[in-house]
Amino acid sequence: MPTFARGENAILAGKARYSGTSGVLYLTNNRVLFEYEKGLLTKHTYVSLDIPLVNVESVVVERPRFGLGPLATNLIITTKRGSMGFGLTRVKISDLTTPDVWVTKINDAISGEHAQAEPSVIIKEEEIVKVPCKFCGTLVDPVRDKACPNCGAPPLEQ
């Protein structure tokens, strides 16, 4: 989950693809951003798209002309020239489950409808249980770790 500035509230979040990378698209009352995780051993979170709403000129849903149906719909965000660098003005987001809802919510956020809304709180709670390795005693997460990080022993049989 991205870090929000003071007074910035999450409005909408959903799984999406941007530039061939799967991640989460967020809409706040100030910006649209795309966040993804990467890494084999340790996961790191990166933000590859961060568009302030003041730089958004239009938002539309692009549908295919021929038979792919709702599977190929894309959310197209057009920004002011020069706001994204290298003269890019068109951003294509794919694999959103409800692109029409995103268009409505982004347009509402641009018009300021969500500026006075109550701040929403998103809580991500996770319980991690670790058990000692049967060979060296190091605490191992049996769900995430395929082997003991200290001695390489296989996890306990369940």
C-alpha cells in the first residue's frame, strides 16, 4: 500500500496491468498511482505510475472493435503535455475488472466530489506464525519459506 500525504484519502483500489506488469492501481483524492511488487527472495514495492489529478485531461474506456469482449478493455488516461516526461500523454491500464467505475470515480475526484469525503482507512492485517527448525532451531515461516533460511532443511511435515 502506498504512503499517502496528509489529507490524501484512498477512493478506489484494484488489480491491474500497466506496461506489462501486474500490480494494484490506486485512486486517491489527489492522484492515480500504480504499485507493484518485485523480487525473488525479498519482495520490494515499487511505484511505476504517479499522476496528479490536476494533470489528467481525460479518462475513457477503450473497447476492442472485434470479438474479444470485456477481456480486452483498457482504461486510457490522457495527461497534459509534458506532465509525464518524454512528451508522453497517454497511459494505458489493462485487466481492470470494472473500468467504467474507474472512469466515473476519477472524473468525480477531478471535479472535487471526494475532497470533502470522510477519510477512508484501509487496514491490511496479516498473522505470521513461525515454528522452530527441527535441526537448528531457527524460526521458520512454514507458509512462505520452502526451507530453513539458516541450515536449508526442509520445513516440518504437517
